[in-house]
Amino acid sequence: MKTNSKSLKVQKSSGNVFADLAVRNPQEMLAKAQLAHLICRVIAGRKLTQAKAAEIMGLDQPKISALMRGKLRGFSAERLFRCLNDLGQQVEISVRPLPRTGRRGSTQVVASPS
């Protein structure tokens, strides 16, 4: 067995790929990606075509295609909330204080089990 003399540098993820890649507004980007994933799950679960999903959400089919491919430019979190509502999903927003740590708060998407 031959071993490779080159070593790989591995870095543990922070849990947010957008932060790891130094993308601007990484928490917002992760939340939008998670919301888009939930929309895709609902579309798949209901066996909707992109055209039918677009009709339900009041969008055109190319926008649904972009959303399903992770192209979220032009989609605000609020618009993604409305898409979930249009698909018959309840969106709840919970705001609570952090323990007195002096840290900045965070945004996260938590989905109910299907």
C-alpha cells in the first residue's frame, strides 16, 4: 500500500458553512438556506411540480427552479416565510433573551418533525 506524502489540512466546521466561507451575513444566509430546504421538502412531500408550486406561491416557475437549486438572491426571509404559508405551513417566530453572557444573539430555523 502506497502512502501519500502530502498532508491534508482539515478544519472543523463552525456549524455554519457561510461563516466558514466568510460570506457576508452568514446567519441570515444559513437561515434562508434552511427555509428554502423546508420549502423544497413541502413541495416534494406534496408531489408538486415546479409549475404548480409556483402557482400556489404566486411566483413564476423559473423562481421556483432557482429556489430549489439554492439560488436565493432576491428572496428575503420574509418572502420565504410567505412561501411556506402559501404551502400551508405555520411559521412561528420566537424571540428570547440570552443568558447574561454579553454575546450577540443569533438567528436559527427549527422545523417541527414531519
